[in-house]
Amino acid sequence: MLVLVTKDYDEMSKEAAKRVAAMVRKKPDCVLGLATGSTPIGLYKELVRMHKEEGLDFSKVTTFNLDEYVGLPPEHNQSYHYFMWENFFKHINVDPRNVYIPQGMAENVDEFCEWYENRIKEVGGIDLQILGIGSNGHIAFNEPGSSLGSRTRIKTLKESTRRDNARFFSSIDEVPKYAITMGIGTIMEAQEIILLASGKNKADALKKTVEGPITAMCPASTLQLHRKATIIADKEAASLLDKELIEIPK
Ligand code: F6R
């Protein structure tokens, strides 16, 4: 696992964008795994800039999002569908037919989850997966205690995660209680993973991820087993890490 520490959020976003762009240029029909939340917004902004100013071409790219709240329709302004179109997809030339996001309104959630897993396999698997990290060490909505081999399924959100996400809703009661999420096993099958972390409130989770034991109580620690996982963290998120384990991007 490579740990890169950047001076701030902006540099973290640009470093990640460089790597995503390199993948898209090397393999124009690559499959990207994408995350929502505050952390990747700067990455999407930089990729949009690269599309507009440098002609970065997403026309053959396929995307799979990690997760979606159960019960929120795609047009709800806190759904992850809405987030992805507003922050990224509507600004680039991705083919909407190649965009996959879990269906929070699926009638049969189990059937949908199986279909999602199969669809990822049918397109050849995820080439590059982008992740954020929860302050409790979750990746996607795989909360502490999730099985390390888990696949796409419905999960109950922890109170701490609902509290973290309440800032986007008018009150915590409005934050959905369930989400559909790719599993840790699904994520670990990606050829390459980039986990982004920014801010002091991620420092403890990042320390456990990089230096702690591999444990279901910190789902992100599973990345220690991945062949090609890179963590790009800003100084604040990396503030508790052993300095000998990190590198500064050139
Ligand atoms: C979102 C996701 C979550 C977030 C995590 C961090 O698709 O998978 O695991 O990455 O909750 O969220 P932010 O970036 O808002 O701190």
C-alpha cells in the first residue's frame, strides 16, 4: 500500500485526478468505480477541467458507483444519483448508458444487488476504484463489523455515519437508515484502488487503516491486502501516521 501525503485538499484532488486521467488515456474504455461525499468533489472538478480544457475523453468509459441510500429517488437532491450528475456526469461526455449507480428505489433489493454484481463482472471488472473513508473507518457503506468478503447488499447505517451525513439533510431524522453498497469483497476485486482522505476528523481512521491490524472493525484496513492500493491523504488526515510510512508526491 502506497501512502502519499499532500499539502492540502487541492493537491490531494489534483494528484488523484492525474491518476484517473492516466487510466482513461491508457484504456479509453476503462471501468471506473466512483464514490460520493465531500472528499471526491475536488477530484471530479479537476477531471471536468481536464475534459473541458485538455479534451479528456470519457465517451467509452463505464462507471459504477459504490452506494446509494435506500428510499431516495434519483431526483432527490441528497441521492447519490443527483450528486454524481450534478458534480461530475453532466459536465463530461460520459455515455449515460455506461453509468451505473445502485437503485435506492429497487423493488427487489436482493435481486438488484445480484444484478449489479453480475453487471460489474460482465463489463470485465473495475479497473480503478475511488474510495473515501468514514471517520469510523468505513469504505462505501461497509460499516465496522462488515464481513471482509461481503458483496453488494443492503446495509443498516451506523448512528455515527448518519450523524456525519446529517449535515446534508435538514435533520438527522431525515437521513435514511439503509443503503445499498458494494461489499468489501467487491471493492477488493478492483485492479487498482485509490483512497482519498482529507481533514483532521479522518486522521484516527487513517492511522488504523495504514498501521493497525486488518480487522472488520476498520473496514478500510482490508486495503493492506490489496496489490495496488494508493492512499492519497492531505496533511491533516495524515497527521497521526508514522512519518516513515509515507511519501510526498513529486
Ligand atoms: C460515499 C461513500 C462513503 C464516503 C465516506 C466519506 O460513496 O462510499 O464511504 O466515502 O462516508 O464521506 P466524506 O467524503 O463526505 O467525508
